[in-house]
Amino acid sequence: MKFTPEEIRDLCTKTGGRYAVTKKDEAFGWCKKLALNHYENFPVGSLLVPAHARPHFYSVYAFSRIADDIADESGFETSERIALLGMLGEMLTDEMLSYSNPIFKALYYTCAENEIPKRPFHKLLEAFRRDIYFTRPVTWDDVFDYCEHSANPVGELVLRIMGNYNEKTSELSDCICTALQLANFWQDTASDLQRGRNYYPSTLCGELDFTEDNLCKEEFSAKFNSVLMEAVSVTETLFDRGKEIIPLLKGWRLRSEIALTISGGSYINSQVRKIGSDILLHRPALSVRALPSLFYGCIKLLLR
């Protein structure tokens, strides 16, 4: 399901425009239709998510999806993108129940029934603003701060919806989510560079010049490979730390979902290490051949 700019503008209003609803079930039904037509990084389509929790995953996904469309889809000037994200943030209040906007009406019940604060949603909006005004990170702290807004809130929302949020699980979830974001950065190195986005901190890269002419040079590839191995090692450390969350989680469904997520992310990270500087030429991805390794990794985590 792809929205036009006009439809996105409707969804940034309290009324919801052409998508207005009046009832709770209508709001969740709308979010479900959107989520199941096009889900990505949120486990909205997973059979491991209990039926009672799925509507809440749908509403959170719908919010994230519209914000993502504002940041990335064509048809908007930069100033309007920022303004629309601001409108989404302003609507995140306890008055959402009175809105006829299907996303925010559903989100009201999700927040109320799961005691979810507005903070993670505001963090996600900040991440989308940073995507619009992209600035290459200087230090690892800059990279981690971006992940704190773009990735870690997703883990918090999952834990809260599943009734597993506490100080310890929150810390370990942040490790996992940051590692997943980093693995995605390294995996998408080639396409990101083509879009003018470089997520390797400049202090790690030294004087490496990521110009198109240099990318094909053997000397550049050798130096970049050293940078890449360091980046992969940082990511591995975070995954290893995050694994400790598994025995702390209540319910086999959530433990299995998180174990499979870690296994998949770790596999991608290992493929990046294996490919090395060739990551500048092509993107590693999960395939059918990888399934035995993924499930083996998942089982190992569950049996720890």
C-alpha cells in the first residue's frame, strides 16, 4: 500500500481526512490492513506474536510507516517534511482518543492498555528528522546516539507490548536493536554511499576518502576492509551482550521471536565479515540456504 502526498497529509491531521474512523475496531482494522500489506522491521506479521498483542503492533507500525513515508517519499519539500513530522509529534497527547485519525485512535488504546509513554514515539520522529538532514557521524557515540532514536525505541515498544519491559531487559534490548541497526548499515554500504550517506564514523576511517573514484582502487579497498572489520567486531560485541536477554523474557513466543531476530542479525553481520571490502559492490542478504543456520542459531540461544 503506497500513499500519495495528499493521503499522507490527511493522516497528519486529527480528523484523518478521507481515512476518518469513529470506533476502536475500525481504527485497529485500518492499521492491520496497512501493516499486513507492507511490513518491514517490526514483527507485525510474525506468527510468534500472540493474537491479543497483534493489534498493538499494527498501530505502532502504522505510526512508524507514515513517519517513514514523510521522510523518504517524493512529493514533499524539506520544510514540509519537517512540518508534517512536527504535526505527528504534536498529536501525541492523551486526547488521541477523541481523534478520528485511525492511526492515533488506535495508538491511544495501545498506549493506554500497555502503559506506554510517548517518549519512544518522539524518539522515532527525531530519527526521521535526522534522516532528512543527514550528517555523517564523527565518532562512535554519534552512531550510537542515532541508534538510540532510530532502533532502540522499537525494542522498548516490543517489550512493553509483550509485558517484559524493565530496567534490565531495556538495557539488553538496546544492545540488540543497536546491533541490528549497525548490521543493516554495513549490509547497505553500497546503496547508502550511492545516496550520499556514510554511517562509518570519520574518526574510525581516518583519511579514507569515500569518493566514487577511490571505491574501485585496491589501496582503498585494503584500508576500508580494516575499517569494516572493526565495525563488524563492534556489532558482534553488542549482539553477544544482547543475548543475555533471552532467559529474562517471559513466554516462549517472545523468547523465540527475539532469538530468531538475533540469529538473523548475527548471520548478516557474519556475511559482511566474510565478504569484506566487496560489500562496496554488492549486498549480502538472507536466503533459503541460510535457514538451517538461522534456526540452529536460534535454538542455541533458547537452550543457553
